[in-house]
Amino acid sequence: MLTRLLRRHLRPYAGLVAVVLVLQLVAALASLLLPSLNADIIDRGIVQTDLPFIWRVGALMLAVSAVQAIAQIAATWAAARTAMGVGRDVRAAVFDRVLTFSSREMGQFGAPSLITRSTNDVQQVQQVTFMALVMLVAAPITAVGGVVMAIRQDVGLSPLIAVAVTALLLAMTLVIRRMVPLFRAQQTQLDAVNRVLREQITGIRVIRAFTREPEEQQRFSRTNTELTRIGIRVGDLLALMFPVVMLVMNLSSVAVIWFGAQRVEAGAMEVGALTAYISYLIQILMSIMMATMVATMLPRAAVSAERISEVLDTRSTVVPPPEPHGSSPGGSPGGAGPSGTVTLAEVDFTYPGADAPVLHDVSLVARPGTTTAIVGGTGSGKTTLMRLIPRLADVDDGQVSIDGVPVTELAPEALWSMTGLVPQRPYLFSGTVASNLRFGNPEADDDELWEALRVAQAEDFVRTFPELLEHRIAQGGTNVSGGQRQRLCIARALVARPRVYLFDDSFSALDLATDARLRRALGPVTREATVIVVAQRISTVLDADQIVVLDQGRVVGTGTHTELLGSCPTYAEIVRSQQVGEVAV
């Protein structure tokens, strides 16, 4: 997975990668040349007291060192640019793919896991890319070159290199094999910590209201302790790795000096050659250690790449059509004539893993210039029905269409521009009042924003803000009340001027008087649009042109308020439960 992911995202940086390879080759060759030059100074300069030779070779060593330093710095810069670019591209790819997900895929991964995959997992891949370009490229060049150069100095000591390299590789392999499952468990547990932390931060008011702080502290402590336990086990293996490397390196150096001194004494080897041999041995083992450092990161990066690839390889169940209708957001999807007629024909929908459909054989027609209300008990499928119209999920059977064109044949941008959804849980983004309202229409001027706020009954409280439209809104709208948040979301939909308005229980936080004023103000604005309202309060839907009653995912009644009171027992029961039946009749 890691190789496939890097191959895909390194392609745009092929030029920089080539520069890194060339520069690392130059730096490696320069580092391999230095011990030989030093051996010449000892054997031919110092031993023979040839001062001019020492100056000449010393100056050459200085020049080679300068070349090595410049090449290494430039290679590190190019590697950093490449790794940062890959990280940016992978994050963008994950984000773009998540934007295409329907509610089914979002539920499959979960928000905490997607956040971890977009941040920590991408960081792991980015870091291993940098380390691989900086170390993994130079390591084999230095290791192979060091072996060749060491053998050139003296063949008799070459078995020591074979023994040292074999011992080091064997030890590193054993350690790394134990790391792989731990890294996978670590990333999974990090998901769990993020999930718990996110729930506790977003639900802090509920936790305090029910005095659940001690229980939630224990819950977080358990999750955090498990992550710490796995991290300590990983740290223990990492702590074991580097002493093993140093032990092998020091024992190998001692062995070279021991056997090399005997060869020098026997006249089979020069002192300078022995010095160079030790330097080459250290370079070989250091290059293996550098490769080992990257190797320790590879398992975790491989796990992260696998998790990232899961997101990138997941295709949304809501697939855009190959030749969509209504590709122009302003045009009618079906051609000329009235626009905005929403039709659901024998629609079935089942959530993944559910035993029974949430919606079964649901049919209704909502026309422009009319208001269609959806009512029913909790769990009857009202919100699910609303999500099917803008195609936040696809039906299992039946068809949802606008102006006779199935939503599955409409370009997503065209479909979403036709519909203005005010969700059951209103959500505002961090920014200002104006930036939130302009989500629906970035070109809207201040007059249009104030008009939408007036209709949504939000003008009065926005006027109280010192900064007016530039008042700061916290993430999720947590610095405004629930009713204010709902009205701002309604204003956001009004700014977009869609053909179909979908109000999913969007008046629940409003008092009856504000609810009534808002519905009166909406009338002229939505006169030519199709309005579909989900509501719990019967007072909200009394004046609807048609009311559709859902019960356990089925339509059990359709008509006006008066008609349903006499023909639909489910509706009559809802009215009686709210004690408005006598007033409404």
C-alpha cells in the first residue's frame, strides 16, 4: 500500500526526486573518498615526512568535504520540498474523496477516524518519504561503496564486515517484525482516543448537566492508558534497537583494530590503510543504522498508508451520472416549464446493517407554490426521507425525481443548487455571520443578507451584535443559542434562493410566536418554490397545502389538516397528544 501510494503521489515530483538522487550520489561518493585520502596522508605524507604532499591532499580533502556538505544540504532541501508536497497532495486527495462520501461512507469510517487519517496518518507517510529520500537513498550507496573501498584497502579483514553486517541485519529484522502489529494497534487506538475526546468536547454541556465528569474522566483515562501502554512497548523496542547497533559497531571496530594490528605488525597492511578500513567499516554500519531508522518508520507508515488507501479506494454509493442532466446550475433540469416538482415513487431505504427498511413504499408529490408537511412519530423516517431528495443517500428501490428527472441522473452541483436544506441539527461554520450566510451564494450583497435575516426572524438579534454581519461565529455556532442558530441556518438557505426548500424540523427551537411570524414571512419569499417541511408541532403545519403522515416508514395518510383529522387515526392521535385538536377543528 505504501509503495502504491507513494508511486501515485511522487510522480509530479519526479524532477526533484532525480535531483535528490544525484546529490545524494555525489555526497556519498565524496564521503567514500575521504578515508582513502586520509590514508594517503598517513602512509605517504606523515610516514615519509612529505609536507607538500600533506598540504596538497589536505586541500583536496577540504574541497571534497565542501562538496559533500553542499550536496547534502541541497539534497535535504529538495527532499523536504518533495515530502511536504506529497503530504499536501495526499491530504488534499483524502479531503476531496471525503467530500464525495454519502452518509453511508461517513458512518462506515466515522469522523474521528477520518480526522486521524487526514492528519496523523498523512504525517507518518510524509515523514517516511522525507527520511527515505534523505537516508534510504544514501545508505545503500554508502554501504556498497564502503565494502568495495574497504576491500581495496585490505582483503584479509573482509570476513569481519560480513559477520558484522549479518549480525546487525538479523537483530534489526527480529525487532522490526515485532513492531508491525504494534504500530497497527497504535493507530487504531489513536482513533479511539480521538473519538472519545471529540465526544467529550462536543458534549461537555451534557456531561456537566448530568455530573458525569468522573465517569468520563475514567473513560478517557482507560483509552489513553491503552494508547500509552502500546506506545511504551513500541518505545521499548526502539530503545533496544540503537544499543544493539552501537554494540555491533563497537565490537566490529575492536575486532578490526585487533586483527588489523596483527597484519600491520606482519607488514601485510599499512597504518593508514587500517585507519581507512575502520572508517569504512563505521560508514557501512552507520549506513545500515540509517536504513534501520527508516525501516523502523516503515511499518507504521505502511499501516498509515493502508488506512489512507482505504479512504481513497472507497467509492461513494452516491455516484454522479456519466451524462448528467442540468449541468448548468441555473437551468431547469428537465428543460423549459415549471421547475421544482419533487416526486417520490415507491421509495424503499434501509440503513447498512439494519434488519428492516426505514422507509417502505413511500410515494408523494410536492409541487412548486405549495407547502408539503411531513409528520410522524419519532423514528418514522422523516429525516431520512428529506436526505434522499438532495441525494445525501440513494434509495434502495423506487425513484426520487425533480421535474420528472431522477436525481441519480442530475449533476450533483446542479441538484444541490436546486435544493436548500436546513438540517435537523443546525450547524454553523467558524467565521462570521456574513461568511455563513454566503455559503449558499458567495456573490450575495449585504442587502440580500439583511433581507434573508429579516425573513428568518434573525435581524433583531444580529443588529444587537457590535460587528453586525461581521460578528464572529464559533465552530458549530456554539456562541449563539439554539434558536438563533436555527434562524441563521434558515437565512443561509434563503440567501441561496433554491427551487426546493427542505426544512427538517427547523423550527423546533423557536417559540410559537416566532414560529408563526417566520412562516408568515416565508410565504412571499417561497411563493414560487417547492417547500417541504418536517415538523413535530402540529401548529407549524396547520396551513400546509398537504400533510403526509409517516408511521414506521410507511405513508398512512395524505391530505390537509382537516381531512386527516377525520381520515387518519395516526394524525388524529398526534394532534390529541399536543392538545391542539379542539383548537384546530
